[in-house]
Amino acid sequence: MTANEIVPGVHAVGTVDWDRRLFDELVPLPHGTSYNAYLVQGSEKVALIDASDPEMELPFITNLMKGGVGHIDYVVVNHAEQDHSGLLPLVLELYSDAKVVTNATCKDLLKSFLGIEDEKIIVIKDGETLSLGDKTLEFLITPWVHWPDTMLTYLREDKILFSCDLFGAHMATSDLFMSDAREWYTHAKRYYAEIMMPFRNSIKGYLERLKAYPIAIICPSHGPIHDRPETVLEAYADWTSDEVKNTVVIPYISMHGSTKAMVDFLVRALTERGVGVKQFQLSLTDTGDLAMALVDAATIVIATPTVLFGPHPKVVYAAYLANILKPKTRFVSVITSYGWGGKTVDTLVGMLNHLKVEVLEPVTVKGYPTEETQKDLTRLADEIFKKHKESIGVL
């Protein structure tokens, strides 16, 4: 077996981006990433599954050349986003007889993004197959994982699932297969939180569908390959379930110490009651760490001073992030300090309209927290403990 051979006739030809630190000018990549692509050689035809990011032209073409095939018959595009498809025009230039195989939604996006012509594209439907001779590709159309065009490709004879962004992890590694489950888990949970969590219910349904397929290997579009697929499948079953943990996530900002004093008091009160806390000072926090904490926390408490008439801008961003990621959180509250007034609580609660949560009574104080404020925070801690006990069985 060669270094990049997954099974006989299937090779990894993607690229590793060790130095990339930001994805979509939004998502932090503290450990780089990879843009995985796969070459499937049947007895009659050859298929390339996905391409690579346009910044990786030289290493990608080099990997294709090392794959040892003189032609490519099909380029299967599971997803049109440019980190997967950006080098597709170059591949079609080098292999002029190749046809693009994808679904109708992805076809429209490839035409818009890359100018791929109609006659180059073969449109497939859900459940259709493509024969390469002794290897058969089956296509599972899975919209909203995480775009409306996403599909998965299953290699029947070798029981390999080419899962596109599903089951991925943003991590640069020289290992072809996942070798360190603990390291992978952290990267994968972060990836799920930032990219997949808004589509939790869709993914849950696709996990059920995949139970009908014998899967020996999962080949995602980012991160290492899984030859122990139960590891990633079990993790996703947990993350997409409705179960939450006995944890409160507290994103906060404090300008003059008042909000910080409230946070400190609440953290102590929650800890004394056996409630776990994850606290994030938003001037310093990696948003990926915050997103990961939101995956299974039962409660979010947002803490902010009042800036002019509303919440601190960094807190606004954190609330916006939580709202679009749509974690399975069950309870939300706000604690805030102010100088002369404002609508901080109303603003923040209104920003969380995508979350199916119960709003617990907020705690506000003018100036520095008083003994009365501490009583209110104690009441909030008691309420959170009670809600956790009732809903998730915390004793």
C-alpha cells in the first residue's frame, strides 16, 4: 500500500494547508486545515471526488500526477463551495474529456461561481449510481449539510463514504488516518459547532439514513480519514441529540469591574450548587472555543455592561453568534450593569429569537453590584439549578 492509498484503487490526492489561520474571513483555524480529494480507479473508468482550494494549485496538481492515472472520466462534486471546487476549472482544462457529476442545485452554483458549462455537467438524482467497472458510486443528496447543494458519495464495493463537509475537522496533519482520537475529538467538535450545528436536525435525519449503509471507512473533506467510523458516528449522534449537559456558558465583557463582579459571584454560586460553568471573557476569547462550549450546554447567561443605551458590541456579536448557530440550549438569562439606563436586556433577548429557550429573570444593577444584587444573583443560581434538575436530572 502506498502512502496515500486508502484501499486498492482509492487514493487520497488532497492538500494540507498548514498555515491557514482564518476560514471565510470568519472562522479561526488555530491548527490549519486540509482540502481532501480522492481518486477512485475502477476497471473501466476513473473518478476524482472533489478538487481543492484555489490557493493549493501546485500541490494539488502534483498529487494528481502522482496518482498515476493518465485520464479522469468523472469529477464528482459533492459541494460547490470553493475550498472543494475552486480548482475544478483547472482540472477540466487538464482532463478535457472529463465530465462533472453532481446534483441540480450544485450544478447551478458551479455555473454561477466558476462558469462551468452545461454540457460538461451530468446531473444525478438521489440514490442514483455511477459505474466505474468494478466499482460503483452511489449518490445521497443531503441538503443543508451545510449548504443546500451538499451530497455524499458512497463507494459500494469498498464500503467507503465520501462525506464531504460532514464528519470533518479543521486540522492540518500528516496522518492519512485518524490516529489520536482525543486530539481529533476537540477539532471535530469545534468544526461541528462552527459549521454544522445550525443544521443539527437535518444532520440527525441523515445519520438515521446512513444506518442502512455498511460503512468501513469515512473520507471527509477536511481532516483525517476514519477507518474506525463508529468513533465519529457516535460523536455526531451525541452532538445532534436533544440531550444537554449540566453546564452554564457565560460570555461576558466588563469595562469598569461591575459586570465582572456579578459574573464572579454567579460562578461561585453555581459551582456551590454543582452546576458546571464555562466562562468566556470576550475580549480574549477564541470564538471557536465559545461555539464549542455552546454545543451541549443547558444554559447561557450573557453578561454585559451598558454602552450608551445597549449591550457592549462584543457581547452583541456573541449573542448573534449563538443565535445563528442555534445550539440545543434550553435556558437563557442576562446579567447587566448600567449607568443611566438603556434597553440592554430587551436587545439581547430579542437577538436570540432563533433559540427555543426559556428566558430566566435577568439581573440588572445601576453601578456596582450591591447586597441586593447578590441576592438576585443567588436567586438566578437557584433557578438555574432547579431548571437543570427538572429537565436533565441534576441532583
